Amino acid sequence: TTARGEEAIAHILEELREEGHVVPEGREVVSVPCDLGDLRSVEQFVKAVRGSGRRVKLFVGNAAVLATPYGLTPQGYINQVGVNFYANVLMVRGFAEMMKEAGCGGKIVMVSSRTAHGGQVDETEFANHKKLAEEGKLPAGYAKWHDRYAAYGNTKLAVLLYIEGLAKSLSAWNAQNPTAQVTVNTVHPGCLKTAIARDLPMNKLPGSDSMQARTQFSSAEGAFYVANVCLAETKQGTYYHMYKVAPKPSQCENEREVARVNEYATRCFVELGN
């Protein structure tokens, strides 16, 4: 499990225990702090897992932020873009390689959202804003008119597009390594009871129920649910809405859109020195 700090990790583990989840005898839960708002922290986390010698058989990408005010990560990306897209794909790429190297296969499950269907991937939004500002290429007033609500759906669409490309590239590997297949799929689990919606105005309106109060899963339950939905999936690039396979956004059928998002990810990896 990962979280931003030891307190957050302790809370997650306590929540799991309260829900009756027991660690089997001879097994252990290893927690590693990781700040997805800092890509260097994510990079170090992936390296720590690789260096531990442990085999990675399942990765669930569940972390995200929603409608946060305009601000930049230490690397210069808009916070939502840095956390929801770049941090997640950095881990996906690293763990997919570990699964292949171990020769035992594995499963990658990315949490999506129905907001992806109304999203669009804009080059400026996904660019390094520190670099754009230094080069005088950042549009004037961008921080004021940037739509932080639409940004969530845009980042979720970007993840789907990246996974679409990864799924196709892994298909060749799986064909040659039938006993060590790596599958990658996405799921929209509905709302989870987390603090993700704290920046939405609807949660601050007098007399209105918060989004979290209307959700059906706690954060810990949601993580198990998300993982279990795709564990039996042998196909690549399947998108689930709750328990059912559902249509993906139309952009996922556009090879140029898939390639463009992959280029954004590659550019980020190069900037990090990966």
C-alpha cells in the first residue's frame, strides 16, 4: 500500500481491520509512504519496490485528486495532471516492466471515471508549466481561467488513452509469454468514501448532502472491489463500469490520440531522466 505519510497508512490499515480483512498467516502488509504530488517521490517508490526483490503481481492505481485549485507540482505540472496522470503512468510503466522481468505475469487495474467520456486532452494542460513560463509560452492568465473541474475528466481520459496504448503493446508480449501474461484494464467503481471531493462547491452548500455521504463503498472496500472486478480478466484494455464491461470514450479508438498521450508521458519520463 502507498500513502502520503505514516498516519495515512495507519488509518488505511485500521480501516481494513475494522472491515474484517485479515492478513493470512505467513503474509505481511508492507506500507511505503509515497507522495504522488511529487514525481521524484513516485520514482523513488518504484525503485524501492524493485530493489526489495519482491514480485509485483497486482497493481491498483486508485489515487487521484479532484478539482484542486490551480497549482504546480515540484516538477512543474498542474497538480491534477501530475497526480492523476503522470504519477500513475510512471508507476504503471515501472510495475509492468517488473512483472515482465519476473516472468510470473501480473495484473494492472486503473481506476477511471465516467467523467472521462466528456474529457479532452489539451497539450497546454498536460505540458510542463514551469518550462512554458520560462520560455514565455504559457498563455496569459491561464491560472485564472483554467477549468479545474473539467481537468479531472481530462486526466481520467488521458489515463484511458495511455492504457489503451499499453494494452496493445503488451498483447505482443503475452502472445510470446503465455505463462507470464501481463494484463492491464480499467474500471469505474462509482463513488468511494474518500476526501477526494473536498474541493467541490456542492459539499459546501448549506443543507446539501456531501458526495461522500452518498457513496456505497468506503475507501478500503473500494480498493478491494476494484481489484476483484478485473482479477479474472484475461483480455487487454477492457473498461468496466461497476460490474459490467462498458463502452470506452470514442477517443480510445483514435490511434493518433493514443499516440499523442503516449508522447506526453514519454516526454515527462525523459525530463525525469527515465
